[in-house]
Amino acid sequence: MQRILSFGVVILLLLLVDLYVFQAIRVVTQSLSPLAQRIVYFIHWSVFAITAGTFMLAGATRGTPPSAFQTYLASTLFIIFASKLVVVLFLLVDDVVRLGKIVLNSASDTADFNPSRNKFLNQMGLLVAAVPFSAFIYGMVKGAYDYRVKRVVLRFPNLPAAFDGYKMLQISDLHTGSFNSTEPLREAVALINKQEADLVFFTGDLVNNMASELGEHLQTLSGIKAKTAVYSVLGNHDYGDYVSWPSPEAKQQNLQTLINSHRQMGWDILMNENRLVEKDGEKIAILGVENWGNRAGFPKYGRLDKAYQGAEDAPFKVLLSHDPSHWDGEVNQKYDDIDLTLSGHTHGMQFGVNVPGLKWSPVQYVYKQWAGLYRKGRQHLYVNTGLGFLGYPGRVGFLPEITVFELKKV
């Protein structure tokens, strides 16, 4: 009963928004022929019917992984609805003005003010709404696979001299279950290998929920090469925590299959452990932990105390930890000799403004560190915005990222 009531409330909300937006459409289409008006009206209400039907179908099949068609359809409908909310803002302004005119007319003997809808405001609402609509559609068509290589030079006084000029590459959040073909990842792997990195790091969320999602991409990702090694860790989506399993054993088997897949691809997965990398007789430590989130709802599987054991004497330490909230939650509280932490997780919310001098995304109101480089004293954190996508099958502003770090001794 509760579920039916929730469906009813959402459908009613959708209907009210569409009724409101329909007022703007009627005003703007007044000059069109009756036939053209009927066509526009039909399209408007057909979109509402499809949206309501899709929502009900999604609720009825909850727990079943959506197909690529379902994902793109749902995303398109959500974009349309979000754009309608922009129109609603303009209509609200128009209604406030109209109310003021009605009050003024009622207070005087003559009706000097026309309380009908303002065609200009209605046109502006539809025009402004077209901007985010176009951006999100472009993000699906182009942005999702517009891979960008970001180069970051990091300088450390305690870096062993042998590692001066050392090149490390980070990718994160592949979410292979979101790809509907193998071609995009083949392009990404070719771009990764072109960088000729000494070390390659993957910082979690290889799948959305299930190890089986990796199947068709296993061979492609096995092609990632590094001069020394490829190291990886798990992210919150890799544990299968967001789907229902027939038994605890099935969930554990899924996780073990995913861990084995890392190894099958030639990735050295770090499960709360470390590796010492040697060059010309000098060493640095690479530490890797399981997912550790400092926000409610995210598990703390990571054991940095275990990963740290055996790396105490390394003069330079790099930590791979999927969730950037780990940095403030534990890393810089207890381990002030970890020089560089590499994380992912946020995706930059796959939407925002990212131009020189301005970096904004709604995710910044949830995560203090959410994209790019951060510093506290001698410690550095870099948050990679991810190579794949989840939910919305696109990216606007924060494009899929391959990060190349060059270490320099100062």
C-alpha cells in the first residue's frame, strides 16, 4: 500500500509540473495554426505519458539491472523533467507579477493592468530551459567518451632521487556495467598505454554491482600496461552491497570472482596491504586499502593500519583509497607521513562547470574534496573524477579523466 501511495504522489507531482508548463506552451504557441498547436500539445502530453509509464515500470522491476535502452530512456526523460523545472521558475515569477496586477486592479476603480500571462517571460523560460537540456543531451552523445588526459607535476623534498621524473597514472570508477559496447574502453586503454607510465593505479569501482559486468571488458582491460606494475583497490560498488543476493555466500562469491578478475587482468589488487617499489636501489611504498567512507551509509572495510605495516621506513608513501573522505577521516589524522593519497568515487557528479578559474558541481556540497588536487601541509590528495559513468550515461563539464602524475624532487 505504501508503495502504491508513493507511486501516486510522484505521478501527481509529474502531472502538476506538466500542467504548469503547459500554460507556457499555450502562450508561446498562440500564433501557430490550430494544427501546429495540436501537434505540440500531443508531443507534450505524450512525453508525460511515457515518463509516467517508465517510472511505474522501473518501480515494478526494481532490483533488475536496467538495459542500455532503459538507462538512456530514463536519463532522457529525467533531463526533460529537470528542464521543465527551469520553466516553472519563470512561471512562478510571472504568477507573482500577475498577482500583483490583480491586487492593483482590485484596489482601483479602473483595471489598468493586464493580468494575463507575460509572453516574454514564458518564452524566456522555454529558452533558458533549452540550455541544460542541450548540455545534458550533448553529455550523453559526446561527453561520456570524451577522454581527457590531465597532467599534474608534484614536487616533494623527501622523494628519493631515483624517482625524480617518475611517472604514475591514475584511472578510477570504470563502472564497466554501464558500457553497452567494448569500443569506448578500447580507446581509453590505447590512450592510457600511450602515456608510457611507470606505474598505473586503479582506485576502485570496477563494476556497478556484479562481477559478471566485467565479462566482455576483461580482455580489453588486460591490455593496460605499465613499465613496473598496475595496482588496484576496491570501491564501494565492487562489494555488491546495492543489490539483493540469494545468500551471503553468493555475495561473497561475487566479490571473490571480482578480486580474481583483477589478478587475471594482471592487476595487483591491494587488499589492505602494500608494495615496495624499487628503483636504482631506492624505494617508495604503495599502500592500498579496501573502501573506507567517512559518510553515513558507506562502509569502512579499509584497514589502513594493516596496509601501513611494513611500509613504516619507506621515505615516500602513496596511498590508494577509493573514497576521498578517508583523507580527512583518518589519513591526515593518524598518518602524517603518507605523502600522496589517490581517490575517486565522486565522479565530479558527472555534471558541473569546469573552466579555468571556476570549478563547480553540486557534489561539492556533499564532499569537501571532490575533484583535483588538495594539500594539507606536506600531504597531498588527488581526486580523479572517473573514467566511466553511473546512472546518467553522460558527462557535462567533468569529462572522463586519465591523470598522469610526474614526481619531482625539490
